[in-house]
Amino acid sequence: MGKFILKNCVTTINGIDFSDHVASVTVDLKKASVETTNFSGGGKEQMAGLKSDEFTVDLQQDFAAAEVDATLWPLYNNETEFVVTVKPTASAVSATNPLYSGTCILLEYTPLAGKPGELSNTKVKFPTQRTGISRAIV
């Protein structure tokens, strides 16, 4: 069985490649569980409900123009929808390098966090809107 080590994951937020500022990224695919249990079965039954997918990105903060804060603040402040994409490597999209993407909204943002002498990181959750996260292989 093959193994995969993240080395050059590509993460874009609103069309800007932040890979050089990303300390970690998570693509979470979730569906609500809708219970459909009835008296005809011997145990619980459930169906998949609405999606609640999200991207979680731990960014190394940067207040320069066109960098992290300059991009995230207007998205948060103006309640703008935008696209987030993540792929495992910088190579072209393929069956072995899928592109995960979704239209997101930024509902929480911590622009400044850290202790004296530490790198300022901001962990941001990007919940998707309507259709959730899609996966492309071509």
C-alpha cells in the first residue's frame, strides 16, 4: 500500500495562492445524519442529510499588501462568498492529484494571535455554501 507525505500542497483563497503561508490544511467532508428509524427494523436507520463541508487552514499571518490579512479582512468584513481550492501537490490535477474546491464564506476570523517571540498564526475555518466541496480529477 502506498503512502503519501504532504510536501507541496497548494491552497488558494479567493484566487490567491497562499501555499507559502500555510502551516496545515484540512478538507472536511460532512453530512448531517437524519434518523429514519421505524418499527420495522431491529436497529437504528439513518440517511445522509445536508452537507456541511469546510476547509480549515492554519495560516502564518502576514499584514503586507495582497497577503493574508489584506485578503481575509475584506472577505470577513464584507461577507463576500469566494472559492477555496486545495490539491495535494503542485502538479497538474489528475486522478492522483485531485482538486478539492468549494464556494465559502468567512464567518470567524482571528487576525492576531500569539505569544512574545512566536510566529503569529491564524487558524481559519471556511465553511462551504450550498453544494459543499467538489472533487475534480481532470
